Amino acid sequence: MGSSNGTLGECIASGTGIRATCVACRHHRELDLPALAARLGPDHGALHADLVPRLRCAECGSKRIALTMLPPDVPTER
């Protein structure tokens, strides 16, 4: 029985990461899930519709963001 990773807390607990990629300029960054959970709460949704309205590209300011779920065994870019 696996976790659904439907919330920020579930992603953190399972080691799943989320990468945000700007559709406009292709800038990408792995999201700081513990910081997001501290701000939004661990029960906040971790799906596209839950997070994208709150995100903006740090490089170009676009709100056209795509999300990619990263399994626990994918190296981070920190």
C-alpha cells in the first residue's frame, strides 16, 4: 500500500520531490516542500491545480508553470 502523494506532507514523508518548470523560459527548480508545507500547511494539496496558482517563475515572472513529480530515487538539483 503506497502513499498517494496528494498532499505536501505525503510528498515529504515519502521522499517525493516536485520540480517546477517555466513553460515560457524553461527555467526549472525543485520546490522546497518543507518550506511550502510550513507556509501552506502539510495537508495542502501537492497536485498541479493546488500549487500552480501560487507559483511564478523566478527568472521571467511567468505564471505558466508545469510540475513534474520526482520519485524518491531521483537526485535533487540543490
